[in-house]
Amino acid sequence: MDALRTIFQRLLIVAVLVLAGCASAPSGTPAAVALRNAAEARGQDVAIFALSLVETGYRFGGKNPEAGLDCSGMVSYVFNQAAGFKLSGSAADIARLGRTIAPDQLKPGDLVFFNTLRRSHSHVGIYIGDGRFVHAPSSKGRVRTESLRNTWFAARFEEARSYLD
């Protein structure tokens, strides 16, 4: 029941962020606005889909929820299913793609990278908004959400990247 409550809370946060985005006046040409809106919608789809995987089991090298997921497998699976976007390889491989963004520019669907194994880009998660991300850690063996402000993750944060715009 707590897992369902957590998922509901995360979905509510995403819905609030979407509605808040609708309240601001878009700037730029109509084509630019349409592209930005499409990218934001795909990012929301990615974030919501990632949240649906919370509590899925961890498995090193796992690429689907039935067998279990590792961090890069989860990211690849979510992007393929929710956005029709192919990402593959390790967290470090995925980090070579996309556009680097400042942490204060993170939007739902962006990726966050960490140095968790004393090597660059050894872990990746999907940003869902409100300073939180979904990831598949080997510790505790389940997909879960974390805060970027968590002391452990804040000390290991490397960069953020955008893939949908």
C-alpha cells in the first residue's frame, strides 16, 4: 500500500508540474513552441512510465521488467516504450549522447548521471521533477525514487543531460 501511495504522490507531482507549465505564456515562433511542447509532453510520458516501474526487481544487465532491470537497462526500456527513442549500452555509453544541461534546468524525462563506482557515469536515473529521480540501484534490489538532495547522491552527482529536445 505504501508503494501505491508513493506512486500516486509522484504522479500527482508530475500532474502539478504539467499544469504549472500550461499557465506560462510560451515564447518563440509557433513551430518552436510546438517542438518545445512536444518535447515536454514526451518528457512527462518518460517520467510517468519510469514511475510505473517503481518496485521492479534489480538484475545486473537486466533490460526488461519481467527479468529485472539495472540502471541503464531501465533507462533504455523506458525511453523505448514511452518515447519511441532508442538508447542502449551502459550508463557511460548513454552519457555520450544527448545535450548537457545545468542542474537547475532539469525537466521531467531528463537523465541524471552519477559516479557511484569510482568511475565516471557509472549510474543513471530519470528525473521526474521536484528534485527527484527514478533509478534501478543494486542496493535494496528494487527500482525506486530518490532525491537529488540526498547527501549520498548529491556528493556523486556528475551531470544532467536532455535527450528529447
